[in-house]
Amino acid sequence: MENTMLDITYDGTYYSGFQIQENAPTIQEAVEKALGIIYKQTVRITGAGRTDAGVHARGQRANFKAPFSIPEDKLPSAVNALLPPDIVITGAERVSGEFHARYDAKRKIYSYTIDRAAFPQVLKRLYSWHLPDRLDLDLMQKAASLFEGTHDFKAFQVSGSGVLDTARTLFRVELDNRPHEQLLVISFEGSGFLYRMVRLITGSLVRAGLGRLNLEEIRASLKGENTSAAGPTSPAAGLCLEKIYYDLNQ
Amino acid sequence: MENTMLDITYDGTYYSGFQIQENAPTIQEAVEKALGIIYKQTVRITGAGRTDAGVHARGQRANFKAPFSIPEDKLPSAVNALLPPDIVITGAERVSGEFHARYDAKRKIYSYTIDRAAFPQVLKRLYSWHLPDRLDLDLMQKAASLFEGTHDFKAFQVSGSGVLDTARTLFRVELDNRPHEQLLVISFEGSGFLYRMVRLITGSLVRAGLGRLNLEEIRASLKGENTSAAGPTSPAAGLCLEKIYYDLNQ
């Protein structure tokens, strides 16, 4: 059985997230169905990140054990021909038998897009959070910097996920203001992310930008002194899984 | 009756075009329905450009005679609250009683977006034509320049539209290559456009870029010597009505 890694991109608008579940459309289900047709047997994929309902990906990855070999350069087109147009495989790569797309991920990048136009930009509406209010970007960037480094992000997760170790390292939380497009894109690069962590931190950054959350409160929440700085959870549509790094390609 | 002009933006994906028709969803119908609720009577709008099924607009305009007055700054939000999320009114302006959104238009800008990535960019798929083939951009820009100026564009329309005068002036046909986004955006600025003219010219430009159409053939078609340079009609999804100019605001 050859172990293969896929690069998967998708528009998550009409899916109940990546991970397979009963009675709801998921990315995993659609990809496994396509692979099942190609390999003429049940194929299970392991995704690197379990994106939520409505969340997008330009750089999801997943691996699977293939019952027989198909050339790497032929596989994406073969799978795409069997997928709906809102899921597109953009690459395939042979990996070692032990490789695990989730456990072996070293670094991930998420982006969060805020539409700052007075009225929603209609062609961006599925891929952004419309927030016409005035934001203090300097203050937001100062708040963003507080999240960089290794912290216990316990306050910045939706509980009940059962994760015991809530320490994570964020290498970079960066604001990219694009006035010409009336967009603000926040990039999060980290060793790993807790459940809803990016959307909760984005909610905190927006509150800071609106002058409704001060930096001291964020510092306290990162020290575990309270959870008042977390959130609210920003809408799923603005979030996109951009990239996942492994040792093998970096 | 006060004459009011609306700025209308829409994602045309799920509409059968701007202009109202029986048994098919249209932008005009949706906007008239919303206005009808606000004004408690039938309201008819006159659109500046009749975009086709699947074509988008960031800068459509329409005027209508309102039975009573609503402040210009309040009107967009009131209408938007009654519209589906893929149609957004971004402005309203009182205009003179004789103003006609279509007849008084002096200049229009359309954009056509080509996705040049090897695989379709999934978050751009509804707003572009995916064309992974190698394009000679220099040759395409040369071809584009041939269309600039005043010409008889008879060959570059879908016939049967009943228009008698097929002379139009294109002030600008310009390629904007965005390698970072893997997009090629072609802008068309003109005095007016024939039915399917932008999509047919785009088809010609792409054929030129693929080396399948030479500049002489385009020159001949613009002189009315043949129609062989026209098209094929490029897909609707790539087209967007960007802006309409009137004397009143320019």
C-alpha cells in the first residue's frame, strides 16, 4: 500500500466541515467517494486540519494508503474529474509509509479576511466577514503581537474538545491592510491551533480595534487569569487554511 | 414622482441575467420586489446595462420613479434588508426627472478575469474563466490594442439583437497580469457595447494569445471583411460590469 499525500483546496460554504459525519456533506466524504471510484474500494483519508463548517482551504493536505499506484502527476486530474467544482485537488506526492498528515504537520498558516467596505462586497461575501465599523489598526497590530510566541491558549478555544495540552506557539500574527481592495487580512502562522482558536483570537483583535478590549485584558487571558479577552467567535466564512508545512518539503 | 438612481452590485451566478423575464430569477425582479415592499406599490427600474446570465456587477446602475421620498443615505440599507445576500445596493442618488440610466450612460467599464493557475482556484471559480494554457501576453496586448478606437464591431456581437448601428468606441482594452494571484484581468472601457461583445473579444484575445489567431485576421474582421476573428464567446463567470459613467458625476 503506497502512502500518498494530496493538496486539497475547497470552498467550504456548502460543507459541514472537513471531517466526515453522518447525514451532512463534508470535504472528507466527497474526496473519499472520488478516490473510492478510482481505486474501486473504500479509501480513507487523514486530513491535516479539521476545518469547521463554512471554512475554506487553499492549502489543506491529507494522506491515504492507495491499494495500487497511479502516477503523481495524473492523480489530481483523475480525482478532480469526480469531484464537485468547489473541491479541487492541486497536487499529489508519494510519502513514506509512516507519514501522517496531522501528526507530522510542523507549521500551519491560516488567514482571516475582513471586508471593510461600507456595504458588503458582494463577490467577497462568501470569503470574508463584513465589518464596516472603524477599526484602529495600530491597536489591532499591537494586540496581535501579544499572541505571538508560546502561550497557554486555554482561554482561546471552544472547550469540550478534550485537548489536554493547550500550549501552542504562534510564530506570526500579522495584519495586512489592503485599502485598494477594502480588505484586512490577518495571517496566523503557528505550530498548531486549538479548536476555534483563530476565530476567537480574530474576535479579540476586532474588539481591540473597536476600542472595546484593552491590551492588559489580553495579557491576563494569555496568563490564564481570566477568559474575558477571548472572542467572540468570528464568522466561518472569513477563515481559510492557507498552508501546512512538513519537514519533508521545508 | 422623484427620479432616483441606484448603484447595484451583484453576484450573477444564480441569476438568469439582469433583465426581468418570466419563470427565471433576475436581478431586476429581485430589486423591483424589494422596492415594491418599501413603496407599497409596483416600482419599475431601468437598468443601465443588461448583463447576461451568470455575469456579475460591481457597478451596475438603474433609475426608478419613486412614489414618495426616502432620504438617499437611508435607501440602500432599507433595500438591502429586503434583498438576498448576493445583491447589494451600495448607493442612491436623486437625479433629474428626464434622467435615463441606459440612454444617458456615457461610458462603461467591464472587466474579464482569467484564472491562469494549473488547477482552478476554487475561491475564484465563480468569478473567472479557468485557462491553464500558456498565453503569449505580448501578442494578446497587441491584439487588444487593435480593438481600441472607433470601429464597426458588427462581427463582434451575437446577431439577432436588432441593433442597427454597430459602430462603437473602445477607449481602452488593457491587460493587467497579476502573477501573484495567477490572474489576468482584461479591462474594456467604451462608449457602449453590443450584445456579447466583451465576451467575444475576450475569446478572440485568448485565441491570439494561444497563437491560433493572427492580428491580420482581427484587422480584417474589424473592417467587416469577415467574421472569422470573433470569439468563441468566453464563459459568463469571468465578466463583471465595473462602472458606468454619466455626465452628472464626471
